[in-house]
Amino acid sequence: MIAKKYTASLYVEALHALYKRMPKSHLKFSKIQEEYYQTVAGDIGEEAVMKVIEQLDLPYKFYIFHNVLLYSETLFQMDILIITQYYALILEVKNIKGEITFTDQQMIRTLTTNETHAFDNPFLQLEEYENQLKRLFQANHISLPIFSAVAFAFTSSIIKVPPKNKTILFRRGIKPYIRNIQATPSLLSHAQLESLKCLLLKDNIEFQPFPLTNHFNIDPNSLQKGVECVQCGLIGMKKVIRNWYCPRCKSSHRHAHESALKDYFLVYKSTITNLECQQFLHLNNKYEATKILNNPMLIKTGQSRSRKYTMKFDN
């Protein structure tokens, strides 16, 4: 029943690549650091909730989608979507530690240290998602009631003031809640449900805001260049004959440049030339760059001096 399985976000990998190459004195360091930690926590929460839902057994057919980005009146991204012949259900997953209070516009988290943080009210997000999904259904002549809930992945979230007339679930309560949704009457045939599944998969848009320097309006020249040591994390391995050498931990790795190249396309720029490769990897000459760029991971365009390379990301 899994139509779109859980997959770790490539956005997290890109944020990590940006974060580790930013000097701590950078004006946007704290913003990127916070975005990275929040995105990692979100991924952990979504994976935990998906593991529970994958165990779900219902007396009727249903399909589960993780991380669906669709376009209706505008783009909208749902953490988890379940469709059946009787209804659709949107789950907005939260992995937030602390005491949670809801206001009309915000969700306030208070830690044991009395430090507070404000987030957007997830129920306002869900209202928008419901509206956009309803529009998409109507455009495709589909009539299904849409339910929604905020699902907290872990009990480290303590709800102090719950909102009225809204559904809040914890992980262990998700399956009972879904089983108790009234599944009558049947509004879609089996064939229509299959068509809806195919439509959602076809219309799903992969979120790829790369390179992140464009996404966050960061000067690429403000970031650290070089090859990262796979052993100690130093960015600054040296190219030696048929190998990369780390001056700090003295380890060697033949293919260390491959992860650095991926960092380049996720963070710096969508294309790379021979000269840019030399500069980014701190190579000695164009011949070393040519050997590295002659890689099946890369797509070539142009000829001779005008040749550029790019990388295609599947996730």
C-alpha cells in the first residue's frame, strides 16, 4: 500500500554540505545551522511516523505517500498523505521537544531551561493544504472528504494548551485514529483510486532548491573550498599521485573528491568547468581536473574550452 515510500531528504545532505563549509563568522551561519537541525529533526520524525503507518491494516484499499509536493493554486507540500475510496488524510508531522502551546497564529515551544521558540501554527498550514488538495481533486473531478491531523512523532512533545476542535495525534495513536475514520459510503471505484494514485505520483514535484547559495542568496566565494577528509573531516586534503592525502590525520583516500564534487553541485553552482574544478578542489593542473571530470556521474555539454559538466540528482 506504499505508493511513495519514505526517503531521506537530499535537502538535508545539501544543508550539511553548506553548513560545514560556512565559517562560523558568516552572517547567515546561525540561520543555516537552525535550518539544518530543524530539517534533520523533521526527517527523523517523518521516518518514525511512516514506520508506524506502514504497519497499518485496514479492511479496504489505501495508498500512502511520503513527502508529496504538488501544484494546485500554488505549490504545497504534505509530509504524509493517505488516499482511500472513502477519504483522504493529511498528516503534518512534528518532532519538537518541549512544552507546546498553541495560539491563533503560532506554536510556542518552551524548554526546561525556560527558553522559548515560536513556530508557524501547523493547523494553519493544514487548512491551506486541505484547500489546495480539494482544488486539485475538483480539477480532476474527484469528490473525497479530506481529514487532517498534526502528528507528533515522539512523546518528548508535551501539549500544554491544545487548540480547540483540532486533531492532535501521537505516534501510538495514529493507527487507532485512522481505523476509526468512518469509511462509508464508497466515493471512488477501485479503478478511480488507482487513477488518483497514478495522478499524484505523476504530478509530484521533487523539491530541489540547488545550488543552495542561490536559494539562500549566499556568495559562493564566502565558503570554504577543497576536499573533505573522510576520516577526520578536515576540508583541505592534498592531491598526490593517484590519491588524496590528509595533512592532519595522515590518511589517504583515492575517491575523496567525489563527495566534494557533489557538494559543489548541491551548494555552489549547477555547472562546473575545468578551471572551476581546479579552483574548487585545489588541483595542480587542468589534466588532473580532466581525469576527475571524466566521471559517469557527470553530464557533459559543449566542446573543448566551452565544455561544462553538471550532475543530475534523482532525489
